Amino acid sequence: MAVGAPSRFPLEPVAGVRLGTARAGIRKPGRRDLVVLELAPGTRVAGSFTRNAFCAAPVTVAKEHLAAALGEPRLLLVNTGNANAGTGEQGMRAARESCAALGQAAGVPAEAVLPFSTGVIGEQLPVEKLVAGLPEALAALDEKGWEIAAEGIMTTDTRPKGASRRIVLDGVPVTVSGIAKGAGMIKPDMATMLCFVATDARIAPALLDAALARAVDASFNAITVDGDTSTNDACILAATGKAAHAELTDPADSRLAIFEEALGSLFIELAQAIIRDAEGATKFVAVEVSGGRSREECQRVAYAVAESPLVKTALFASDPNWGRILAAAGRAGVADLDVSGVEVSISGVRIASHGARDPAYTEEAGQRVMSADEITIAIALGRGDAAATVWTSDLSLDYVRINAEYRS
């Protein structure tokens, strides 16, 4: 089950990027599970990766190859069905062999290939199946291949996720398009997701790195389904430079702000699409915390509420059990929190003020707003001017079933 409208396909093609997808049978026969993204020579690439100490072999190799290619790799190789994580030295060899095979087939060095994997942890990657699928993926390369590629990177996702933006710089149209996958094991430090975004903008490498960091911080690092951070998270931003505008080189350039606004909104759309498709989700929930002394303490409160099993099960039941929200906010670790200054509202209905039930609140009003598919929990701490928002989902019976049966 998913909440809200699906992504709008087809996406806008990006000059200098082609995508091809294959059915390699890595875990399940007949399923699209192998994707190749080809980047034009000179494409600049920025990456953001999981901080999990047990990071997967492809994460390690991707970071090594990104550095070796001086930020200008030529190919991205993505497989689903197998995470190649917790696989030791054999897993590292498998990731490198995969890159070498694709590099040889495409006529580029192995170091020009960045590998990405997602799926079951702790099982060895069947390299022979992956390599056998490469000719099909290469033959399918097409600049219009975004939607099929979005399907090819899915695991427990129920629908593909993608977004596009068009802006104008120096009178020249500029495109940004991207796809993402993720539905469970979602938590910041990149959430449990893969994301590939490309643009034809001409932008200096340092500005590209900074733009990616800011976009990730406001999007994929502001979502949570279950509080689990994956071993395989990765987000790639590629700039082909095919648009004919003057290169963005100055952080103070007003054109950079236009580009980053488009990029940021696209990242937020993709991040929210992950929450809307969270495993077993029936609710899309925004937890908005304001009135903090710092953004960090607002985030702590937001995550305490968003990741509380008691709050999440109440959301699933459409039960306005506001005491669970207060309890979660109270254990978030905010020093010297004066509960008499805290207010809590659900979708515009104030349920608590001065640390207790609001005198005007009624269960009927609470039940009405909690029954909606999309809910906003607003918490005002009353101690400063900082704010933060986290997007999350409810915790349903289907979430338990999906994860109990994941390896079946």
C-alpha cells in the first residue's frame, strides 16, 4: 500500500545520460534487477554514502573509484536482490569484478565504474548472473530509460519513484531528473535508499558537492520509517555540463540559488515518495517541531516522535493518543525543557497546551484529523526560534509481515 499519488513519468531526459535495464535473475527470475547509467565524458559526479560501520562492499568500491576517476566516472552499475554487504573480502572481489566486466564491455577502465547494490544482506553476490545481464542492459541504453530504470532499482518498493525539474539559466533550459528507491530500513545518515540524480547544468565540482550535501540534509536526512540505517545507502548527483549556459563557479552567483532551489525541491519530492511508499504505510506524516533553541534539538524531538512505536501504531489505528506524543517529546533529551510552554497540534487541531490537554480539545476533533491519510503533527517548544521537519509513516501489520517474510 502507498499513500498519495505516484511519481509522474516519463521524466525529462538529461543530455549526456543514458539508462539501460536488464533481467539478470540475481534473486528472482524475470524481474528487472540490473541497471546501467552511462555518463558522457566530462560529467562531474558528487556522492553521498551511508555512515553505517558495516558499509557494503559496493559502497567502499564506489568511493574508491569516485576518487580514482577524479569525480568523473563514466558508468554507474546498480543491482537489486543482493546487497553484497556483510560479505567480507569475497564481496569486495565481487564488486570489483562487476566493475571490471562492465568497464571491459564499455571500453573504459574499471575505476570509471561505480557499483551500487541493494537487497538481502549477508549473501554473496552472484557475479556470474550480473555479468551475464550486462549485454542486455547495455543494449537497452536510452536517454528516455528513466522509468524502466526506476523499476529496476526497486526492492520492497511498490512503485517506481522519480521526479524532474526544468529551469532557465542565461536564457538556456536546464534539466534535473532523478530516481530513487527505498521503502524500509529508512533512517537518516542517508536513509536506506539509492538515489541517482542527473542534470545538464555546467557547475564547478566544489559547488556540485556542496549542493548535494545541502539537498541531502534537507531531504533524505529528514525521513524515517523504522529508525534503521542501511549498509548500502548512496546518493549520486551527476552534472553532464551539456547545457550551454555559463558555468556556475561562484557560490554567490544568483543563478546557483535558482539551481539549488530546483535541486532541493526535487530531492524533497523523492524523499517524500519513499515515505509515501514505506513498507505497509497507510499514513504520510509530517512532524514539524518549532520554537527550539537549535535545529538539532528540534530534530531530536521530531525523531523521537516519528520513531516511537507507540506513536506510529496510534497513527495506524487513527487514534489521537496525544499522551504518546508528549511522552516521546519529553524523552528526546532536550535540556531544561519547560513542559508548561509546549503546545501540540494534529493537522491544525490543538490537542495540548501548557503541558496538558488543551481545554478546547475534543476526542471527536482528534479522531477526525487522525483518520486522514496525510497528517501533520506540530510541536511548539516555546524556547527559541529554530525549527525542523521530519517525514515519517505509521507502523502497520503489513510492515511486520513484509519484514518477517523478506527472505522467503
